[in-house]
Amino acid sequence: MSILFLGSLTLHAAFPDTMPYLIKVVILFGVPSFWWLTKLAVRTDRLKSWLVRLSGASFFVFAAHEPLLSVFRKVSYKLFMPTSGAAILALYFLIPFSLIALLVVIHHYLQKVAPSFVSFIAGGSSRSNK
């Protein structure tokens, strides 16, 4: 996977107009890469327990990340105005990770403040679990 990443960086550095293609490559290989990394993570007890604790937020993050990702990208590009390919690439990776972390924090907060609401928006029952 690191060879693919380095190849993508080299391709983008040599041909700056390749960003739309680079994004498609990242999407194409991103899902299998994360499956592979998850397989490695569940072999480690500490990581496995951490992932299990975060699993409650997975649907919330899944449902909220797509509409917010476009907004975060537009705002970030206007705020930081990246001019180099490296800055654009850094934002491309930092924005989703930052958004996911923010959504996990929001889910954790909402779970404490309004558990019935979180259950409802996550597809569960509208009644509070007792």
C-alpha cells in the first residue's frame, strides 16, 4: 500500500492535473486498505477493545460524514487557500480524519445528553432503552 501511496504522490507531483484521477484511485484502494488494516487491528487486544468502544458511533459517522465533508472541504480550501500540491494533498487527508474525530466526539456527547435521540437517528427505537 505504501508503494501505491508513494506512486500517487509522485504522479501528482509530476502531473498536477491528475488530482481527479488520484482521488478515484484513493477511493478505489481505500476501502480494501481499511479492511486489511482492521483485520490487523483486531489481532491486537488494545486496538480491538478501542474499536469496539467506537463501534456505537459508526453509523452516526457514516450518515453524517458525507454531507459535512463537502462543506468542510470548501471551507478549508477557502480558509487555507493551498497553493502547492502537497498542501492540497495534506488537506485531502486531514479533513476526513478531523471530521471523523469531531463526529465521534459529537456522538459521545449526544449519547450522554440525548440517548433517545441518538437511538432514533441511528435507526433504533424512539423509546429509551432501560
